[in-house]
Amino acid sequence: MIREATTGDLDALLALYLDLHETRLPDPERAEAAWRKIHADPDHHLIVCDLDGEIVSACACVVVPNLTRNARPYALIENVVTRADCRGRGHASACLARAQEIARAAGCYKIMLLTGAKDEKSLDFYRRAGFDDTEKTAFVLRLNP
């Protein structure tokens, strides 16, 4: 089942992010504060794939208000992850499809997705989902922790 995360999903999401790039769980107070902000923001969507009561895949989709493109918003997708033992079964594709539905319903003119993945299998996954890796150039500036 694809759905938006509920307040009770925090621990499951934090555990899932260990299959993304995290190496340890965040400070509980910091995570709880971020969780409250996410749930208070109607433009921030945490989409999860719930398989028999377990969250096995997720992505974040944020709708950003905009003053260009006839004041149409755009969407950002981040933190696309599937539990290692559940990959290749379409769970992340379903999460991305829901993110596209949310973006379309919000009137977004585009969705941007950045990935740190370098392997062709991951890049092909995003291409198959409809994302173009030739249209724009991304730059990232890391800030001190």
C-alpha cells in the first residue's frame, strides 16, 4: 500500500534510512523536531510503501511555491530508498508515481530529483521512472554540520 507517512512511522522511517546512506540513527530530539515540522508543512509529503505493516520503501516530495512559470510551483524529490531485501519489486517506483500524482495535483510544472548514485542500475531506475539526466546540471554545496 502506498500512503503518506503518519506520526507513528518515525522509527520505521529512521530505520529504513539506514539502507540509504545513514550509518546511525539521528539524535532523538533532533529527529522528533524535524518530524513535527514535516507534518506541519502541507507541502512536504513523505510517501511510504507499507507492505504488511512494514515500511519497505519511501521518498520525500516537497512542493515549492514559485514566482516564475506563471507562478506555478515545482516539486523536489529526495531520499528515495527501499529496504535492501525488498529492492527490485517496484516499491520505489510506486512511491515515485505517487509523488508525481501529488506534484500534478499541486499544479507543478516540473519535478526535480537529485541522486548521489553513480551506478548505472540506479540511474537507469530513475530514467525508467521518466526523469531526464541530460536537461539540467546540478551543483551541490555541502555546509558544515
